[in-house]
Amino acid sequence: MAGTILGYDPSPMQSTIRKAVFPAAGLGTRFLPATKAQPKEMLVLVDKPVIQYGVEEAVASGVDNIVIVTGRGKNAIEDHFDVAVELESFLEQRGKTEQLAEIRKITQLINVAYVRQGEPLGLGHAVLVTRNLVGDEPFAVILGDDVIDAQPPALKQMIDVFARVQGPVLAVERVPDEDVSKYGIVAVEEDPSLGPGVHRIVDLVEKPRREDAPSNLAIIGRYILTPDIFPALEATASDRTGEIQLTNGLRKLLKDRPLYACEIKGVRHDTGNKLGFLKALVYFALQRPDLAGPFRQYLDTLQDAHVGGHR
């Protein structure tokens, strides 16, 4: 792509994604009372907190600089990714080498920085407060609620697209028509030169009515953004709830440069609601060689017992 957009010149050195932002300042009200005293990002799927799945995805995609946007009451996230000297010493003394390796693995693989959002003023605002830490380079945004089982990892799929198009890339997924009002939806134009599953975005609509939706391509919790998103977000007005929406910032950016949508190949779980969380818990338990067999047998007994009075 030729030219400079809003002061950003995508030179070859800037084409590599080195940083991933994790917005984690939300209050998690859907999971009260469980989230009264612990962050929703620390709710556990099998034996790992939800946020760790996203961090491991970033690492597997070659991104090891993690920026976590936190707020009041989120200390457990910082503790989780910090070195636990006493625990490591205890495990080492007891000869629990596998457990020791597991807790050391994630802290050794990443560099973590934290920034406070102060007030939860929307996803766009959460991205904006990372400006000084991100700097003048492209970066990823990962929403921890969306846990995606994919190979290659979802973020790696997007990085490969970014390397070709040299512009912002949004992860999308085709959803049933009756669900479009739950998502940001993109309108796209087809360009065969982009390859299968990659589209040029011509508009973004936040939670449209079914009859007004321009497509069934829903934006999901992965973005690769360029640093010109920051002035676009600064120029974006708050919505009626007082929040700065990332979708609105992207619409503003779209006036100045192309945006692209990448259909992710994989299985996505929305753990931000109770049913989605439970589905993810069952899914990942059944992926585990040490749990799958006995857990499946247990699920069969529930079916046979007609738990809850339902077949």
C-alpha cells in the first residue's frame, strides 16, 4: 500500500506484530456473585484461567509482549502472571516437577506490562489508554472472553493476512441471521486477490436489527490494529452510554484507509456468558487426554439419569 495514512507509514520493519493488548478492566457483572471478589478473566476453564488461553494463543502466534488493561480489583491477574517464588520453592522441594514447569512456563515466555483504565469507558477507551505502551507500531487486541481453538492459532491466521494487506485486520465469523443483533457486523466487498475468507470492509454496523444487517459476518474478539487507530479513537465521540466504542473508531478510520476482515478457521467459545462458559468448559475438558474418557462417561450417566427432568 502506497502513501501515509494519518502519519502512519507501514514500513517493512513495522509489519511484524510484537505486542498484544488484553482489555481486562470490565466488572464481569454477568457472573456475579462469583466475580464480586475475583476478576472474570480469572474464572477457570478446566485448570487455566480464561485469560491464559488468550495469552498462550498470542505466544503461539509469535507475540510475547503482553499489555493488560486492568482496573480496580484486578490484582489477581497481575499475581497470576508474576513469579511465585514461595510456590515454586515448595513444588521444587516436593519434587513436583511437572507442576513446577507448568507454572513457570507462562511467566518465562512473556513480557507483561499493565495499564489502568480507571473507569470502564468502553473497548475503544481501553485500547486508547495503551497508546504510550504500544507506541508507533501495529499491534493485536485480544478479547479474553472469546476463547478460540484453532490450528494455526486465530491470531497467527490474522498476522499472515496482515503481512499481505498491510492494514488493520478484524477477525470475523459467520453467525446465524437471528444472532446478528448481538454483534458488530461488517459489510464487505469481494476481492478475489485477497484469497479465500479475506474481505475488504466497506462499513461496520454495531448490533444492527436483523433486517438492517449488511451481512452475517460478525466481528469477534481479535483485532490487528495500526497506530493510526489512536487519533481516530481520540476523535470518536462517546455513545449514549458514555463509552467510546472501538467499532465507531474503526468506522472513522475506514474513511482514511482500507480495513480487512479475516474469517477465522477454528472453534470459538464466548465465555462472557454463563452458557458459553459452560460449553467451553465441557469442550476443553473433552480435549484433555487425562480427562476425556472418564468425563465423557460421566456425561453419559447424566444423560441416562435424565438430569433436570429433560432428555
